[in-house]
Amino acid sequence: MSKAETTDQKQLLHLVLGGELSSLKGVQFRDLDSLDIVGVFPDYKSAEVAWRAKAQATVDNAHMRYFIVHLHRLLDPETDAGLAG
């Protein structure tokens, strides 16, 4: 993909983060100071790869959860209404 192609495409930023939950019934982290901020990714596909690796690495801890946050929807909610990912 050329530089012109990447600058013409809209960035769909995604954040991958995780941590231990207080309870299996909700999404409240036990300790915000120990959140694992995996990173920000330019598209859903690359975020999913990172999420899957972290989730599989922590499968033995039932309270550990990783999430993909659609940052592009938070940054520009009106224009992203119809976009997938």
C-alpha cells in the first residue's frame, strides 16, 4: 500500500486493554493502577490479533479480561455510525 493510499484512508483507531475484574458479573476492574494497556491499533483486524494473543495468554485466570475499544467511534461518533469494526 502506497503512502498516498494510507493517508487517503480513514483511520479507525482501536485500543486494546485488560485487567483483572472485581467480579465475573460485570466490567469493573479490581485495580485500575495495574491495567494492561496493550496499545492503540490502526484498524480492528490488528487490534483483534493483539487482543486474542493477550486473552489466550491469560486464559488460566478467570477474572482477567481484555477488551477492544473502538476509539474512532468515541472520537467521531456521527461519521462512524455505519462503519463496521
